[in-house]
Amino acid sequence: MTAQKKKLYKHLNQSVYCRLGISPVHGIGVFAIRAIPKGVHPLQTMSEPKEIKFTRKEIAKLPKSVREQIKIFCYYFKDEVQVSTMGLNTMDIAFYLNHSKNPNLRMKKSGDFEALRNIRAGEELMMDYDHSFGEKHVF
């Protein structure tokens, strides 16, 4: 087995916990496909996600439909918008995490996620946007 194949096999065996599905809370959500122990980072990827900062002024020059996607899937902080270097045609499963004031997952300052408690297979993963992003969200 090649080194790359071994690395991928290890990832599939030890790090894949979730899938996308229809959420009863809102649109699409992230669901556990197997039990996730407390403290585990259930959304690890094989690549290092990175973002590039744009100003709101730069984003305003993009087509309206693209701006709408950025508003839904990207992080806004003051006058900055952080857009993944993957673009918008390939997205991190974490983009689909829904908000809850009773979350089972949190985003740490490092950007990694952590299960706050044991999560059952089939359960939707939820995070508190207010806590993770430091601002009030109204839905």
C-alpha cells in the first residue's frame, strides 16, 4: 500500500464521522453516521482549510448571485469577509452546521471543532454561532 493510500485509509477509518442530510431545523445539516465521542474533532479533513480576506467593498463588486452565496457560506468579521481558498464549488462540510443555543459541537479558537458531549449516530451536529463567532445571530 502506498503512503498516500495508507494516509487516506487511516482518515477513512478514524476521522470520518458525518454526512450531509435534510435538517428539521434549517435546510441542509450535518449528521453523525456513527457515534462521536466527547472531545473528538468530527470534521477533520485531509487538506488544511484556509481563507482569504476580502473587504465588503470588494465583495460588493461581484455578481449578486455570488454575493448571496458568500453571505450564506462565508464568515463576516467587521469589514472583512473570509472566503475559503477552495472557492464555492467545493465546500467544507462544516459550512452546513446549523445553529443551536444547546449545541453538541463547538468551534475552538484554532478553528478546529470539538464534540461537547457524546453524539449518537443519526444526530444532527449543531453549534452556537453566537459563541463561536462572538456576535448575535437572529433567525
